[in-house]
Amino acid sequence: MTDTNQDYLPEDENTFYPDIFPENGFIWENRGEKKGLFKIGKAIRIKAVHEKIDTNEVFLTITFEYNRQLKETTISRADFQRHKIIDLAKLGADVYEHNATQVIKHLRNEEMNAPQKKVHQKLGWDQHSDQLVFKHYNAIGIDSTYNGSLAIQPKGSYKKWKQIVEKYVMGNCNLELAILIGLSSAVVGLISSSTKIDSLIFHIYGPSTQGKTTATSLAVSTFGYPETNQNGLMQTWMSTQNAIIGNLVGNFGLIFGLDEISMSDMQDFSTTAYYLAGGKEKGRLDKESRLKESGGWSTTIVSNGERALTSKANHNIGIVMRILELGNIAWTKNAKSADRINYVIRRNYGHAGPKFASTLLETGTAQVIQKWKGWTQQIMNSMLIQDHFSQRIAKKLAILMLTGEIAKEALQLDFDLVGIQQLLINNEKVVQNDRDLGANALDYFYEQFTKHRSNFGELKRTKNKGMHLDEVILENRKVFGGLYKKPGKIYVYILPSVFHQWMEAGGYDEPKVVLKNWKIKGLLDSEGDRYTRKRKINDEPTMVPVYCIQLNPDQADENEV
């Protein structure tokens, strides 16, 4: 290499471009002894450099003066390019085509001396540098601060929150359960990092005097502001589905509340329930018409209203499996205690959740999953009546019991786990009847059959008095099917097209699932592995496939055709 014998000035450790510097409210460039100092423009300062640990992107908060006012904005480090940096001019910054290069050099100098901070917008569990961390307002496991819009910064004190809990909540299994619902979001997020599980959805329903909103707010207060205003961790059902999803995307462990289902104009919550439980945003296009990466979430969602959520959903077994409904429970003892709880938790919130998450982190994912499996088996053993859905329900309820076990240690609160488990088991007994899709559909079918009884049977021939005696006409009505007997049984046979119309009108979107259930129960008279058999309708010569359904199987001997 040729030695040019060029003398280099020692590099300033705190600047890349020592000839460019800020002074007296302006950016200056030293152009040498002959040209001297040149004024580049009004000062632009970097207030802080933020490394976003969610994506490893770097952003800078900058300040500048315009019209005698100090303005502040955030730019990406990727904007350190001439054609991008001049966009600051529209906000009032003193940067243009002729000085863009010098401004970029100045910002590069500023960056070296500005405070460096790690920030995040995603919430809950995540991996950073191969370490498991929990992102709340202040992340656990890494020095990072939340810079999103949700009101999760802890307010007041844990001491005051705990005092009100000890006075008005402990000893009331219902409200103790509300706290565990809130904390369970961190367990859901942690387990989902190792194995696929749906988000938990709880819906609290009943009359307005039972403390539903207080229970929901208490659950939410474990991680953030428990109100629907000021960007709290609650929204109303009046919000659009996109708005609800917007606040859920990137949430892997913080409870989220939805208040008052009656405020929603949705006629069918089925799609929304699947969507919320599934934890994945629908694919969307960006402004360049490219498919954007879908966001996800895995947490606990708690909803409330005077009516059951499933009452505004189709009769699909998947809906019942995804929504754990807690109905007609007196959550609070009286209005005074409810008012006191609400007053305190609105001013003291966001403390219990991070404490709980810290204990989960110390426990470790493998141990948490092991405990979850143990509680699942214990719940199964407590179910006196089981069906083929019991295992799935037990896994969900086990998350609450595991939450209670760990919360005892983390929060130093003596949760009544025996009472809470019994509460959940008793609620499961009530819900289990609603979960029998086949039985519910059969009741609905009998109701429709009763309403349309005249459409089942042979068309009658009647003589018209005004005509010749041998002239006859057919009674003007439709025939949907008929009835027939077998030893000890009566069957209704019905045209498939009519049956499917009835089922769909009743919200049973999967008629074949219903038929399969009935076939297993021996309620169908069918051919082989089919759900149909062929019969003649109204003495027509052609036989057509029909569904043959046993009529009132428990009372068959008492019925007459």
C-alpha cells in the first residue's frame, strides 16, 4: 500500500464529524481557515435513541424549534438518507435539499451522545437474546420500557391494592376467581410459547346488580388501568372488531377486558369468538398492496353482559368449547363493597400482574407445564360426569387452578383453591347440558316438527260439494315427510332439504355433526354408514333419501301416529 504521508487529526471519540457542531441554537460547519464557519440551519437535537427490542429497529426522538415553539417527533434511523430526511421540513424542521447531507452528519454526531434506551410495544412473553422475558411497562428480564398506547404503567401502590383485596375479596371465592382470571393471562401466554393453546375467553353474565363489571375490572387491574377510557386494558363491545383486534395483536400475557355485550350490534358472535380464541390476525395488504405479516396474541379475554355470549352465537360445539361462561353468580356482597373495590383499583393497578409474572419466570416454563398437567388430571378426577369434551375443558380450568397455586406464593394471598375448584366444577355441570349439541338440536327439531305437524303425513283427498261426486281435489299444503312405526318406536322422516333449512335457521351450521351425534345415540333409522334411508313420499312411485329420526325416544310407547 502506498504511503500518502497524509496527516490525520485524532478522531474525537464523541463525534464522527468534528467539523459539524451545534452552537447558539444553530448547526454550524467549519469549512477551514479560508471559508470559516458556515451556518447550516436551526438546531435539531436528538432527545433519546430507542432500540425497539420487538424488531431490533432503532428510532430517534428529535426536537427542533419552529415558530418559536419546541416541537418533538420520532424518526427511524433508516431516515438518515437525503430523500427521507427532508420530509422533516413539512413539520417545521430546518432541513432542505441544499443542507440535507450536513444535517444527517450532525444527527449522526448527536446520536453518539444521546441517551440510549430499549423500548417495546409488544406485551407479555418473548425471547430476547435467547432469554425469556416478560414485557410489561417495565420488562422483566431485560431493561426495556413500554412505549405503546395502552395504560399499563403501574399507578398507586401494590400495598393499597392488596389491602382492598384482603378486606373485600379474600373469603369470597367468586371475586378470588376474578383475580385468577386476570393473572391467568400470563400463564396462557407462557404455555403457548411451548405448546399450541387457544386464548382463554371468559364471559360473565347475569343481572346488573351482581357485580359483573366490578369482577371484570378487578381482573384487569392486575395488569393495567381497569376502565374502558384513557386507553385502559378494557374496551366496550361497541368497538369494532378491528379495534378490538388492534389492541390484542402482540399481547402474549396481559389480560384484556370487553365490557357490556349489549352495546354491540353484532347479531352473531360465532366468528368473533373463533377469531379471538384463535389468536391470529387476518392477512391484510399494505399501501403497496403487499401482504402484511399477520400479528398474533395469546392471552385471557374477559367479557361481561346481561346475556350469555353463546345466546348470540350459532349452535356450534366449537363456540361452547371456546367460551367459558360464568352465569348468574353474585360476585360482590353488596353495592358498598363494590363501590369501594372500584374506587381503589382505579387508583392502584398494574402491580400484581408483574409480580406474578416474575414468579412464573423463576418457576420456568417446563415446571409450569408440568404443574398444568397435574391440575388437569385433578380437575378430570373431580368431574363426576364426563363426556368427550371434558379433557379440553379440564385443561382450561386447570390454568386457573395453576394460577391460584403460583399466585399464593407470588402475591402472598391465601386463595381458597378448594372453594374455587368446586365453583368451577359446579359451573361446568351447568354448562355441560348446554354443550350436548345433539340433545339441544333434537329439542329444536321436535319444536319445529310440532309447529309443522300438518306437513307430515299423506296428502288427503277431499270431495268438493259443488262438483260431481266422483271428482276430488288435493288439499293445498306442502309435504315435508311423514311418520312410521317400528316395534316400540316411532320415526319422523323428513326431506333433507327441509331438515337443513330448519337446522340452519336454528343456528346449527353443521347439520352433519348433529346427524352423526344422533346416529351414535341410536336415534337415526339409516342405511349402513349413511345418515339416510330411502322412502316414498305421498305414495309417489320413486323412493327418495330422507332422514328418519326417532320421535321422543323416552316416550315412544305413549305416542300415537
